[in-house]
Amino acid sequence: MVPTVRVGTELPRLRGPQVPPASGPNALDERAVTYLPITPEVAVVPGDVVHLREHDYQHSCGPLRLRIIHVRLDLSTWYDGQWVWLEGIEINTDGRAGRFRQVLARVAALPQAEA
């Protein structure tokens, strides 16, 4: 279903971000934002088999069993430590190896590193 808009209806306007001016000509510009990447901490290594529920990984279609080949921590720093890229072989319901998969998995659904 496509939403309709009646003629004469005013749509909400998006506001741009309010950026304060720098405090002085030689002052450090406080408007600059530096991103600090966060590397997720997981205890998953190649050879492990992880079981993911449908809502624990992106672009899901039912539960997934995945034999890990590689954990992509280099890509995972962009998800605030909440998600991690995994590469592996899908394990079918009968226990046989299936196709290669790359999934973005929720860190909370994976085994955690011991503190």
C-alpha cells in the first residue's frame, strides 16, 4: 500500500543539525567530531559452529547454524560493538555443509570472551 498525501497537507520539515560556532579564531573547533571505532569482543574462532536465531543476524530467513571461517573485526568496528561480521559455511538441518554465508550477527547472541 502506498501512502497518499492530500492536496494542501503540509508535510513535516526536516531540520538540519544545529552546529554551534567555534568560540574564537585560534580556539579548537568544538564542532569537529572524531569517531572512535569500537572492536567487539567475541570468543568465536574459525572452526566454531554458532547457532543464530532469526532476529540475531541481519537479512535473516529463519534460524542459522554457521561453521565460522573468519571473523571480520575490521568491518565490525563501525557497528558500535553491537554487531560483528562473520563468514562461514551454513550447516543444513541434516548436518551437511551448505553454502558460504557472510552475516552481520548480534554480538550479544555469540559466546563472549571471558573477563
